[in-house]
Amino acid sequence: GCGQNTEEPEKVRDLDFTVVQESELPEQLKLLIGEKKCNPFKLTYTGADGLYIVQGYGTQPTGGYSVTVKELWLADNAVCFCSELLGPKEGENVVQSMSYPFVAVKTESIDLPVVFK
């Protein structure tokens, strides 16, 4: 999770980001996501327009799942990213087919490793 612990990198500042819809992702990144989406995955992609950070949660039994970004911040030696999978709400009418929830965000280009929390 995103809880504080003693090894938490020290936050320098929060990073501005935009959540990017799949249709707006670079082609190369869409292909990578397509290859990996059945299993949980974490990937980064540096495009001409910034750094993309993607986290997927693998195959889910139904639709109705979403992924929320909890935090994205810059530490001294890393970019720290935390997201969370949200399941369908109680009683929500969901599509009865498998889904592959993921979130993709774009932020400024930073030449540091990304740490997924």
C-alpha cells in the first residue's frame, strides 16, 4: 500500500500529472499494455511529450473495476507512484465479461527510476 514506513523515500514535491485515456496513448505503449494486460504489470515509457507511468491489475472477472491514482511525487532519487484498484460497487450492474483495468498517467520527463507503491 501507500502507508508511511521507515524506508519511504522523502518527498521533494508532488508531481502534476494527467490520467491518459487508452486512445490517447502512444502506439508503442498501447502495444506494450496489450501484451501485458492479462497479468498485473507496472511499466514506464518516456515519450517526446513526457513520462508515462502505467499500472495494470491483470484480469478481473467482470467489468466495473477502475484504478485511481493515490499519489505521484518526486523524491531525491526516484519518482514514486501509488495507485489502487477499485472494485464494482455493491449492487452495481456490471458487464459479465473479463476486464483488464489499468491506469496510465503522463507527467513531466524526469530521468529517475519510478517506484511503485
